[in-house]
Amino acid sequence: MLSFEFTPRVRLWLLLACFAAILACAAGAPSLSFTNDSRVFFGQDNPERVALERLEQNFDVAQTAVLAMAPKGGIAAGSENGALSAPALAALTDAVRLARELPDIAALDSPLSTALPQWKAGRLALAPLLGTDGTLDQSAAQRIRAEPLFRGWLISHDGNVAALNLNLALPPGDSAAVDRGVAGIRALIHRLEEAHPDFAFYLTGPVVGGATFGEATKGDLKTIMPAMAALVLLLLVVMLRSWGGVIGTLAVVIAATLTAMGIAGWAGYVLNPGSAAAPSIILTLAIADSIHLISGVRHAMARGLEKRAAIQESLRLNLWPIFLTSATTAAGFLTMNASASPPFRDLGNVTAIGVAAAFIYSVTLLPALLSLLPLGRTGRAEIDQKIMAAVGAAIVRRRWPLFAVMTVVALGLSAGISQIDLDDRFGEYLDSHYEFRRDTDFVERHLTGIDLIEHALPAGGPGRVIDADYLSILDRLGEWYRGQPGVVYVASLAEMAKRLNQARHGDDAAFYRLPDTGAGDLLRQYAAAAPDGAAQALVDGSFAISRLSVILRGMSSRQIRELGVGADAWLAQNAPQFAAPATGLSMMYAQVSARNIEGMLISTGAALLLISALLVFALRSPLLGVISLLPNLAPAAIALGLWGWAVGEIGLAGSVVTAMTLGIVVDNTIHFLNKFLRGRRDMGLDAPQAVRHAFESVGGALTITAIVLAAGFAMLSLSGFKVNASLGALTAITLAVALIADFLFLPPLLIAVAGRKGSGAKQKTST
């Protein structure tokens, strides 16, 4: 294997070839773009996305932001000094005026600007409480408090919080336009805060969430990735104690990262909140091969070989296990293609490219650099070997008590998996140090929800949405929704018909119901009198389909899924002719987490079979391949169990972590088994001796690799984006446990299976 000598000529050609490859690949990096579009988490064929896009073909595309306001310091429920006081209405008036000046505003709903129905001279009239000249109706506070169309949406039930619902006209998928639109609203809030210092303003909604996800991701790239690089560098300096080794390793890391991100750019990948962690993960994973190769070189030099011969010896001994570990790691990430969420597929593919690049540079660029760089004193390598030899001897002597203790601990911790709730909440994807999260929490506690379910219900033909039977079904479906936990508001054509009937009867609340007759005439008058866009929010142009929208508060993905299933079942039973599936961005997020779990369970099984087959082939021993499963599966089970005991809820991150980490944790097993088998087959050692030889040869490199990898992923857990933070924490725990499992599970199993009898194979020096 790779028997060429590192002559100056070979070294020069290797360096030139590697640098040329790096430059060619990295040239694609500027082509990488970034999107904060929430819909990137869903494939084009996602059923809920298809349903939502079908709904949006008939109605306005909802790109909304919610601007809420309340007096500072809090107020008692029912206080006359809440959001309906004279100063509050003045602030709300200013907010409406400034919002109308936003360049991207398409529609504006608020307690002051939304046209309310009135009955004048036997005809329906629509007028807002705020006049075109800026004057306010004297009865505004009383009318807002009594308005059924506002409660739970634009005004809280206690009257303490009011809101503007801003619908922005933004090009689909245009992240720059989203950022610009949200920046305009934030500037508006700054002006309101200066003009009305006694009031607090809160900004939430899907558009703001998308912009903040983008800001969080870019913030991670600017802070967490440099911090991760600094931590990895520090650990390498401390643990390798060789500037030459550190420089060589960093060269491989940088080269692999540039190569992977450049190829991603050439391939047209678009970074997003789910895939932007790829460079950070590659940065961490790319060091593993280098550490094993450098450790092999230093051990060979400690035995007396000169540096060039030591490099060739390390390559001879480590090329196959390094290739195998790179293959299994890449395979683990490639199984993420079974994810229902495209960002996770992108993350897996880009990281797999980075792992492959790290292998190539580790066996080409790194040896060439090591032949030029000083590797420091080798005496420390001998000390490290002696320490690991002593550790190995101690573990061999006490292998069964340690195995028993480890088994009991593993079973106890793994039992925490039963405590895991496979669920998540879209509103909690960002942690509380983001203003969006704090504002969302306030709005959900005091005003309304941010989750939305919608139906585009067909009436059976043009003009049929005003039929009495159809309106009755809309009303009954709305009432069914109101009876479900977490539902705070329902909007539909039936609700508008009820409000128009109330207006026709002098705003008597007793008449907030569907009229016995004349509902169609009322709705036709409403469509004719409504401002541009108001009617189109509820009904399509041909009056063949209407929209029913349900606002939810404090519901998890599982609860939203169950609510959607319940609504679909209600329609199937009560009105199959009008049925349409529940959709909306919230429903899309709720469903994708469930589909992701299903897909990743399949991919985890596929990864397990693939990696097991690779191990059996590489080790030429089906029995050893089976034995290796225990230390490879236990870490993920223990990590998930710990998470279950400590946290409980796990969402999108948990659905991919097992498949992703399986390919990483098997690396330790491969290196340990490779050295064990070399001791048995080439050196004629008995099983306990071969185990001690494995500890002495590779134990130090495994320890360094595990510490650096776990620390690197632990840094990712500091991300404000919950998916990345959970992924980082779970992976860090898994990798730390993996080292312990390999040291305590593998030795007794290997000794028990292999027996104490040597193979009688030829003696051969090995590291």
C-alpha cells in the first residue's frame, strides 16, 4: 500500500497537485448563496407544501408579521389603562400611519384600520375606526373591545394588548427582500419607542422568524465556527505537543473544508439554517485521520526510524483503517438522504464530501508537509505509549468487573429513551437570547398564537361559497376547532356572514350567527364594498373556494398533527364533498418532524447493515463484525437515554443523530480492532496481549480524537438555533461515551471470543 518514497521531487508534485485541487474546488465557494426561506425545510413534493401552494394560487400569499404593543410594566386584566386607553390609541394610530408607509406593505389589519361593517339606510357599509384624515372615532375603545372579529387576534380578551397584522408583498424565496422588509418594521418600532416611551412593542410572525433564523445562522458562522476552530487548535497544541503536527493537521482541515464548500458551490447548493453547520462539522471531523497518521509517525520515530521512513511506516499501517473509517463516516452522513427535510440531506452530502476530502489530503498533503515540518521530541510519544499500555493492562486485569459495571450503567442510562417525547415546537427553534423568541413568547402569553392551520374548502362550483349548506359546514367546522385545546381564533367566510348579520341587527351580539335567510346577499354586498384584498383573503375570485384559517397557541408539533388529522376526519365524516386537507407552514413543520423520524429510522438500519458489512469485509471475520456492534450501538442509546432523563423532548435533531454518529463512533472500533488483529495475526500475541498492544499503539490517538471531536461538537451546542444546538450536544455526548464503550466493552468481548491462544502467525513489529 502506498509504497512510494517522499523524495523532494515526489513531495513537490504532491504539494502542487493538492494546492491545485484545493484552488479548483474552492473557486466554487463564492457561488454559495444563503436563504432564510422557511420552506427550504420541505421538498417540492411535500404533501402539505403542495396543499399550501394550491391554496396560495387562489388566495393572497400570507407573508405576515405581527406588531404588538402593550403598556410597559404590565397591567391588571380589565384595566382602563390598557391598550385601549387614549395614550395607547394614539400610539396605535401612529403605528398604523407608519406601517402604511412601509414600501413592502400589501395589506394591514389592526383594530383601527380594518373596515368594520355598519348598516346604514338598509345597506351594508364598511369603514374603519380611523378616518382617512387621521381622526379617530370617539367610541373606538368601546367598539374595539366588543368586536368579535378582533378578539384573540388583534386585541387581547382583557384589552391590554393590541396588534397590527402586516402582510408584506415579498418575492418568494428572496432572502434579501425578507431581511429588508423586517429591517423596515424594526426601524418603524424604533420610531414608535421614541415617540411613545410608555409602551413596549413586540415583533413576531413567520416573516420575522425567517429573517431571524437567517441572522442566527450567519451569527453562528461568525462566532461558533471561529470559536470551534480556536478550541480545536488549542486542544491539538496541548495534546500533540508538536507544532509541525498541528500545522499539518490544520492544513488538512482547511483544505477539506474549502474543498467541500467549494464543491457545494459548484453543485449549486444553497446554505440554510439546517445545512449551514456543515463547515463546522467538517472542521471537527477532518482532524481524526491526521491525528492517527501523526501518532503513527511519532511512535515509529520513537522506535528509532528516521522521519521519512516513519512516515512511510505510518502510512503502511494506517492507510487501510483510515480509509475504512472515512468510508463508514461518510456512509453515516450519506444516510441522511433518507431525511424528509432537504437541509438535512444537504448537510449529510456536503459533510460526506468533506470527510472524503479529509481522507485524500491526510494521505497526500499531510505526509508531504510532515516531511518538511519538525515533529518535536519523540520522548513524549514513548511516555504516552507507556501510559496507555498501563491503562490497557489495568482494563485487561479487571475486564469483567468493568464490563459488568459498564453494562449496568449503560442499561440504566439507556432506559431514559422511554422518557423521550419525539416532539418539538416551531416557536422554540430559537433560544431566548433572540428578541424574536422573547417577543413571540409575550405575544403567545398575552394576545394570540403564531401557529396557523388553513383549509381551502371547495364549494362545488363558481358562486357556491354563499350556499347555505356550505356556510353551515364552515360554521360547524369553525365551532369544532374552537372546541379544541390551543385554538384561539378562527377566520372564515361563515364568521364574516355572522358578523354582517350582527351589523344588520344594530350590532346586537345575540345576532352573531348565520342568518336564517339572506346570507348570500350579505356576502355579495361585503365583497362589493370591501377594500381591495379584504374579500380575497377569504374567498377566491370565482366564489368557488373559501379559506378557513385557525390560529393556535402553545401547541407542539404532535398536537398540531393530531389537530389536523382530527379536522380532516371531521370533514370526511360530515362534509366529504367540501373536504380539503389541513395545511399551512405550521402543519408542514409538524408533519416533517414525524416523516423525518420515520425516514431516519430506516436509514439508521441501512447504515447499520452497510457499516456491519464493511467491518466484516475489512476484518475478514463475521464474528468480530458482530461483536463490534455492541460498542457502536451503545453510545447512541446511552446518549439518547441521558437526553431522555435530563431533557425529555427531542425533535428534528434527534431524528438524524443516530444515523449520523454511527459512522463516526465506529472509527474507534475499527482502529482498535485493526491493531488487535495485527497483534494476533502478525505478531503471534495471545488475546490479552493483543488487547494491550492495541491500547499501546492506538489508545492515545483514540483519546485525543475523541476529546477533540466531542469538544468541537459541544461548541455547536452553543448555537441559538435549537436544531443545531441539540445536534451538537447529542453528538458530543455520543462521541464521549463511544471512547468509554470501546475501552470497556471491546476488550473482554475480544478476549472471550479470540481465546488466550496465539495464532502462531509470523512475528512482525507493528504500531
